[in-house]
Amino acid sequence: MSSSHNEAIVLIGKSLEDCPLDEDEDAFQGLGEEDEEIDQFNDDTFGSGAVDDDWQEAHERLAELEEKLPAAVNEQTGNGERDEMDLLGDHEENLAERLSKMVIENELEDPAIMRAVQTRPVLQTQPGSLNSSIWDGSEVLRRIRGPLLAQEMPTVSVLEYALPQRPPQGPEDDRDLSERALPRRSTSPVIGSPPVKAVPIGTPPKQMSVPSFNQQILCPKPVHVRPPMPPRYPAPYGERMSPNQLCSVPNSSLLGHPFPPSVPPVLSPLQRAQLLGGAQLQPGRMSPSQFARVPGFVGSPLAAMNPKLLQGRVGQMLPPAPGFRAFFSAPPPATPPPPQQHPPGPGPHLQNLRSQAPVFRPDTTHLHPQHRRLLHQRQQQNRNQHRNLNGAGDRGGHRSSHQDHIRKDPYANLMLQREKDWVSKIQMMQLQSTDPYLDDFYYQNYFEKLEKLSAAEEVQGDGPKKERTKLITPQVAKLEHTYKPVQFEGSLGKLTVSSVNNPRKMIDAVVTSRSEDDETKEKQVRDKRRKTLFIIEKTYSLLLDVEDYERRYLLSLEEERPALMDERKHKICCMYDNLRGKLPGQERPSDDHFVQIMCIRKGKRMVARILPFLSTEQAADILMTTARNLPFLIKKDAQDEVLPCLLSPFSLLLYHLPPVTVTSLLQQLMNLPQSAAAPAPSNPHLSAVLQNKFGLSLLLVVLSRGEDLQSSDPASESAQSNPWTEVMFVATRELLRIPQTGLAKPISIPTNLVSLFSRYVDRQKLNLLETKLQLVQGIR
Amino acid sequence: MGLVMPLSVCTFSGFFKSFTSPIHVLIPCSEVTSVICGTLHSVDQYLNIKLTDISVTDPEKYPHMLSVKNCFIRGSVVRYVQLPADEVDTQLLQDAARKEALQQKQ
């Protein structure tokens, strides 16, 4: 190629030099040819070639298309688009095809690119591959009727409900002159040059987004845009069911409980922008925003509406960035909800409700019921306060001032409704979630706990039972799509197409591990602590997983359950191994590992949480180890004082332990000498235990448990030589010896201790013990 | 006043959502620090905070804030946020952070 190029240059040069006179013409011709090309380009751009067409005719053609299109959409989607294409741009279409052939990867899934380019080189209408975006009209999404989810969770596309309804038979009434189709320009395709667009990137779409999309390719074409349609009130029922109505299907698992009619979600102007403000909805679908649009509209005819409302978060129903597909549930049932459930229009209700007090409460449908209750309580309080302060007369004034405010607002209607929709959509896209439990863990669990607490309180108090409404959130199916960067045919090597979803690797970091030669003792200690911390975190993740299994179990299918149980067991074993420091080949693992964990505050909390999951033997082992090392642990706990959290799981465990274990536990706890020989002069172990709140409480619980076991077992009662009895004798002796100073106050005192001690000591010593350990209620 | 905010990956977004009673926000503005107390209206992924019904703890020092009822505070200037202790479950918060870390690793 370069050689021919050179040849051309040489030829021209020759022509100039060798034949200056005769072949000037040739040269000039050569130049003239170039000129011709340039002229052609100029013509194309500015001159007659630019105005190929009478724009009015093109406009009319498009208008005809418009009327054809809605009908066509319902039947066959692809054809409609292609018809348009053929009518309006033959050579553009060829160009598009040519370009699309060049691109190897047809699935341009990078949303950033797609949005920037606004091109659909591949006009496919298979449901599987159509990339949707926020620009798509609702028609496009209705076409996507993908396969059902395995989970049988009907999901909704709120794009359906968010976008204004496309009027199916739209008479072209008010055509804005300014929005006529632009004259067509001829094409000068330069690959890689930025697309020339009639509208800049980022403009919200006009009403007719579907055909305009398919027309816009790299080269501009006349785009017919329809003027905005005025916001409509919900059409009378009879149009096809939206997915939102599918939610009113009785067996839908999305619906938990009927929406409490006492909570009308009326929007404040502040909240409007945050919700899907401009949604034009089918009746039967709850939308607070519908009512918000009517100025002065107060309250809501919610009670009249379909009570089965999605309680979940409104915003979670939006489709995400392109690449995501919204799955619809099964085709709508044959029987639509009864017509009286939807309001004929806001009109008749206005009169009714205007007479009521204007209560602008923000929308709270997306909140957890418990949260909502709290909020409303607070609001009630505030309102009561205001009422007390201002008197009843304020309300009338408030209402009128609000209406004045609406009338005189100079900043109203700066944004069109669809622009507001667009902004809301962008915000709402962030809200969608495939697994709200995971994504919003704190919020969900916090309010669940609150509810449990209040439920527990109510059970105790025998108060009126509140409705246990659960927060049901719609779940959107998330499809895993791996992004593959676009590759072009015929290019040498891979062109780096980097975008926000496919960032370039900037730094090549190599991980190097340090050598272990020059580690000081301090460093070793630090490392050890770090290792312990690391183990704690690992075990914590296991713990969180195990705690989650109950929920997963409920959600899973029958076949999966055994596997889940096995997994859970395995994880529990792993946790125990982590706690005890599993070392192969060692029969008796040392206590050291466990003690290290117990020295750290979160380690203790973790052990307290793990204990219920362990088997009895494992838990008993933990308990014994704790008892053995208790003084050390107490010393380490001086700052944190977290040990008492272990008391309740330990007490619970004690009830499952056999008497033998309890006996040996007592021995460990009190550091009692094995034989009944003369005891050591002092028992620092026991003193330490008794001086600590946790230690003393644990001891008392153990004693109490032992006593329970003893008294409940008639056989052992008679037998004198009982390990427990023996130990008790020694124990009481020890207890009597311990000085009273500095004894801790136990968390709880079991009631049967007096009877316990009365077996083993005489009256005098019993009184002594009672005083010392403050066993009698009155003494404290 | 319900809180509407994105379920972003950040745990703290969800954490902020659960508040119903007023919180204190401490704002530094170069040398000047002011404490604004208000009810949390919304938070976003950058932890920008919108408060309603605000009051400034030191009105004499910042008289210009007397008429302001609602405010939007850019997240980057917030130094502290003081929350009512009884509305915070630290254990749950830790769990949420751990779960999120797990998720990110996966």
C-alpha cells in the first residue's frame, strides 16, 4: 500500500517536473480530481447534498409511522422498527450493518458505552439479548418476557410503573413546531469519531423513546420527537395488566399482609422527587405519587384501593443498568380485580378529603412496619404538641397558605414531568437490590429485633396483640453478566476499550513476603495477637453464616435441605476447631489457643454466640477450659469486663450436663484438691474467682445445678458416698475459709443454695456462709 | 419522615436509615466548628446528610443559622455524627460490616 502511494506521488511529481507544459493539464486534472472530492464533501456538508429531502415530507412519513407503530408493537416488534429504518434511512442502515459486522462481540454489554453511543448496531428483538436501559420505553420492556424465575418470586419492573404510559392511540394534537424533524444530513462515516447527535448525551428522552433509539446510529438522522403528553390520570381499568397488578394476585408470595389502611402514604413535596414522581399507573397499583401530583389533594383513597399493596420498598423495583433483565411473573390471571377497588379519578375524592385536615405525611411504604410505627408515633407527638401550642385555628390557615404557596411558586414546573421521572429513575436504580436481607442487613435485623422485643414484652404484659406485619420486599432477579470488552474485526491486536466497567490496570503490584529472620520477641508477640485476631475474624464469618442457615433453610427447596444441614454441621465443626486450635496428632489440644482468643474482647463475645451451636461435649469442653483458666481470664478481662456475657450461655449449657461433668466442673472452678487431704494454706484460684462477678455467678450457678441434680435424683440422695457430696464437703470447707473481703456481687443468686449448704454444714456455719455469700435476700 | 436512600454496598447507609430521633452532627468549617442538631432526613452514598428541623447548639455564635430549618451537609466536611445510643446496636453493626466485607471478598 505504501509502495503504491509512493508511486502515486512519484507520478504526480513526474508529471509536474517532466512535462511541465503538456502535462500540466494532467496534473491539474489530478488535482482537479482531488478538488472534485473536496467539492463533493463540501456539498454533502453544506450544500444541496445536505438537504436531500423535504423535511416536511419526512415528518409526515414519520407521523404515519407513529400511528402504525403502536399497533405494530403489540404484534411484532422487530418489524416495526425495521420498517421505520427502511423508510427513513437506507444507507444508514447499511452502514449500521457494516459497522455491526465489524464488531466481533455483539453483546455490547458495557452500559457506559451503550449509553454514550446510543446506538443499537444489532437490532435484535429476542428477549434474551435486548439490553434495556432507563431510556427504554415501557414498550420495550413489555416485550421482554423472559423465562420465569426458578424461585417463583414474581418480580416487577418498576420501569413499567415509573414511566408515563405511552398513549397507544396518540393523536398528534399539539405538535410543537420547534420539535420538528431535523433535515437529514448526508453521511460521512468516520469510525471512531464521536457520534453526531441531534440531542446531546444526557438529555432525558422525549416521550417517544423507542423509535428514536433505533434510528440513532452513528450518523444523525431526522428524529421525530413528540411533544410531551400532559400527565394523565389513571386510565379506567381495562388496559392490559401491568406487572404491578400481578402483585395483586392472591397467591403471590410478594404479598404478605394487607396494607394497614391507617397509614396513608401521602407525599410531601420534598419526598416527591425522591420517589417515582411521575408514574402514570394502572389502577389497582398503589402509587402515592399519583396523588401528589394533584395539588391540594389530601389524604388518599387508599382504603378504597386494592388493599394488597407491596409493602416493600418502592425503589427496589427498578431495573438496573443495561444488561439486566426484568422478569415478569406468569401471565396475569383472567379475572381482574373488581372495578370498584380503584377510584374513578381523583375528582370525587377530592371533595371528601378536602374537608379533612391536610395531613401531608411522607411516603413510608418502603419502611419496615416497625420503623413506620415509630415514626408515626413521633409524628403524632409532634402534632399534638403543635396543636396544643397553636390551637385548632392554625390548620385552616395552614391549608390556605399551602395552596397560596403552590400558586405563587415561581420555581414550579421548571422541570418537565418526564425529566423528574428521569432523575428519580436514576436515583431509584441504586435502590434495587437482589437480596435486601444481605444488602441492608443492619436495617432489617434491627427492626426485627425491635419487633421481637416488643413481642416478648407484650407476651409478658398480656397487652393487645399488635399485628405482626413483616416487611416484604420485592426481589429483583439479578443476572450475572460478565463484561467482555468490545473487539473489532480486522484490528491488529486488542484495542483497549476501557470504560467505567472495564477499567485499565494501572499498577502491577507484586506481593512480597518478608523474611522471618530478624523478628524480635515483641514482634512475635504482636504477630501472635494478629494471628489470633485473624482466627477470630475467620470464625466470626463462619458464625454469621451458621446463624443465617435457618433463614436459608426456610427459603430452600426440599432437596437442598440435607445438603444445607451438612454444610452447617461442617461449619460448626470448623468453628470449634478454630476455637480449640486444632493440631493434628495432638490428642489433647492445649488450652493456650483458646485462652488467647478469650483474652480479646470480641473473642469472648464470639464464644458466647458460638456456644448454642456447639454440641454438648464440645461446649462442655469449652466450659471446662474456661473454668480451668478462669483466674487468668479474669485478670485479662479487668479492662473489658465482658465475661458476664458468657454467663447465660454457660447456664443454659449446664442444664444439659450430666452430674459427673458438673462435679468435675466444680472441682475445676474452685481448684479443689483432688483428694480429701489437708488443703493448701491458701487458694488464690478460688479467691480470684470469688472476687470476680462472673466467677462468683458461675460458681453459684454450678452449685445450684448440682443441687438440682442431687435433689431430683432419689437414688443418689440416699447414697452417702457420692462424688458430688464429697466435693461439696470440700467446697464448703473452702468457702468458709475464704475471707469476706472483696467478694463480688453476683449477677443472679439461685434460690436453692441455702438448702444446698444446709446438707453439708451445721447451722452456725450455714449462717456464716449465708452472710458471706449474701445468700439471703434481706442482707444485701 | 421516612428515609429514602440507596441500598448501596456501604453498610452505613443502611445504618443511618434506622434512626428516628434527632441526631447531632458536628461540622467543621476550617477553624470554626458548629454542632448542628436535627432529624436525619436522608443520607446518600457519600454520606451527605440532609437534616430537617435543625437547631444549632450555639446560636449566639452562629446567628445566621437561626432561620434555617432544613439543611444539606456535604459528607466530606462532617467530623462527627453523634447518635442516640439507645438506637444503635453495635453488635449488629459489626455483623453487618463483617457480612459486607465477606461479600466484597467474594
